[in-house]
Amino acid sequence: MANSKPHALIIPFPAQGHVIPLMELAQCLVNQGVKVTFINTEVTHKLVTSNWLEQEGFGDLLQMVTIPDGLEPWEDRSDICKLTLSILQTMPGKLEQLIEMINHEESNKITHMIVDGTMGWAVRVAMKVGIRCAVFWPASAATLASILCIPKLIDDRIIDENEKLMWACLKDVNAEKAVFKLLLDTVEAYRVTTWFICNSTVELEQAAFSMYSQLLPIGPLLASNRLSYQAGHFWQEDPTCLTWLDQQPPCSVIYIAFGSFTMFNQTQFEELAHGLELSNKPFLWVVRPGMTVESTTAYPDGFIHRVQSRGRTVSWAPQQKVLAHPSVACFMSHCGWNSTLESVTNGLPFLCWPYFGDQFYNETYICDIWKVGLGLRKDEAGVISRGEIKDKVQQLLNDKRFKDKALAIKESVTSSVQKGGHSHQNLDSFIKWIREEDIDAKVQHDSKEHDFQRNQ
């Protein structure tokens, strides 16, 4: 293997928030001459490639391949329980078959695997077939730290495998149990791998990284690797909104986007629309297909006509470019980690509307630790009212301290990914390991892998 050219196999969890940062990492490796085979499920592959505008940007060093997730094409991938159990049952064997097929060509053998931390089962596959493996964590280090505490919480009888997860916020017991299995695999992956890299930076999460010295921050990847069109999106971007932004005053526009998973009922959707109208501010609102639980998304009567002079809706936006636009004043967000990183690297304050999982942790960072945003609070009926939206928009944009803190964080995070910065140095060390230039790290990894296999 020492004489083989570096060839990394990358496998993300089949969700947009996981695919995008691992595609960013793939670009970093390709830029350093590393061949990458990127694995998606068949459904995800179709979504990603159909919306990928600049495939040639990766050159011949990147190949996209698929393995099945075990579900039929028409089955609902938003059913977390069904998808997770199907992945665990189907994908390990399919991944092993794919590796065997690729490695049949002597000059093309896979030398390393980079596994999404929520696909920890793939670490076992890598060790079974004798491939050195690293784990990539696409969310915050704080989220990972809470997961790594699970064994101790079980040992101390604070939780058990049948209890509600402290952060997943799932409404279905079976879904919770399925996700819990993935999280236990994450803990095992952390235990057995030398390289556990995170799409974060010490400047954002000093306390979390001080707790777990093995975690290696290499992000935010998007800050050091900006593609003309970011790969990994499941929906086609509408670039015309950038032209609309060009026509708006500097630092005036509220950008509203809730990622690929958030859903609203019709009442909440209408309250959001009314709140944006009452704010009397220009706004760019991403209304994704299927964003409401009803079969069709209906705006309040007359809404589009009343706001047409200052409001714009799109089905999907080129978010990195939107957040970097000088007309944007703030970001109303679900607080997914990718969106959070994109906003802090552009020095924008937040209006926080978390929906699921780690997004609530990220809201705590934004509002309580970094102090660059405000949370939107529900009323007694569980609805974020139009009045609450209007008031928080005014409060955020009228207090200069939020913008000042956001700009200070932007500066520190940007410096980390520049040459000489902490994340830049870590990423450089990781790439050297992939290229087999860091012999000490290779020896340490092989020793740890041997110990794991010996204990099985």
C-alpha cells in the first residue's frame, strides 16, 4: 500500500447537511492531488448530480459512485426510523462489495476511507478490509461531546437505551431508538480511530475541544474552499435572487432560510409571512418545495401583492453568495451547523428558529455564548407569532452590538483557516497523512487499529 497513489473513499450520511461539507473536504483533497471516490445513496446521487452546475470543477480526480440504502425508490426518506434501519441492514455489505470491486484494479486501490461520524458502522467495514480510516464530524463539537457522554450517562443510570435522547427531539419512539444506534456507533468510531476531524474551529468552540483533545478542528471548510457553485445541494439554486439583492440598499435585507428538513404547519407559515410583512424590511425568503405539512403551501390572501416591492421568494438560493452579499443585514435560520458556519464567516447576526436535533445547541451558541443573535419564542399555542417576529427583527437590527460581535467572530474564524491558522495547520497535517507524508501519524493509526482488531 505504501507505493500506491493516495485514493480516499468518502461516505456521508444521505442528507444535504452531511453531503455538502464532505464535498468541501473532497475538493480540498482533490486540490492536493488526492483521488477521491465519493459515495452517495442512489437517491441522493440523483439529487446532487442533477443540481450540480460545475462538475468539471473537480477534474478527473473525483468520481461519484452509488450504493443502495435498501429502500424502494418510492419510499419516504424523511422517515428517520425506516431510513436508519435500512442503512444499517443494507449498506455495510454493499460498501464492502464496492470496495472489493474498486480494489480489483491494482493501480486504483483505495488507501484511505473518510467516514461521516453518523455512519460509524463504515469504520468496521474499513477495518475488516484493511483500509486506514478517519472519521469526519459535520456538526458542532459540542453536539459530538454530548454524544460521547452517552456511555457514562448509561453507566451512571441517568439514561438508558429506551429513554428519550437529550437532543434529538424526535417525536417517534422507534425513530429515537434507530438514531440511538447510530450514535452508539459514533462513540465506537471515536474510540477506535486516530483521526477524528471536525468541521469547526477552536475559535468557535474552545470549551468543547478542550474536553476532547483527539478531536481535530479543520473548519469551517467553506471559508477556505469556496466553489463557484457549491456541490451537494438537493434542489436547484435560483441565482436570479442575487440580481434582486443588487437592487437593495446595503445591510437592509432579512434572509430567511430553514434548510432541507424543517416543516411548518399552515398556521405557522402564515404567521411567518405576516411577521415579515409587518417588519417593513426587504426580505429574501427561501420557500422550499414541501416546506409545509399540507400538500400545498399557501401564502396569506394578498400577501404576495402587498410585499412585491420589497419581498422576494425563491425555492432554493445560492446561500453562500447570498450571505456574502452586502445588502443582507441578518439571517433568520433553523441554525443547522452548515448555515451557522456560513453566517458567522460572513459576519451576520441571527434570528434563531431551530427545528430539530443539534440546531438547539447551535442556538445556544449563537444567543448565549457568541451573543450574535436572538431566539424567536413560541406563544402558549406553540406558535411564533407575527408580533414576536416583528419585535425581534427590530431589536436585532437596531442594536449595533450584534453586528459588531458578528464581525469580530468573522475575523477570528477567517484567520483560523488562513495559512498559519489553527484549522489550516490541522487540515494540512491531515492531508499529509492521506498522502502518507506523516509517517508518525500512520504508525500511530496502524497501532490503534491493531489494538481494536485484537480486542474484537
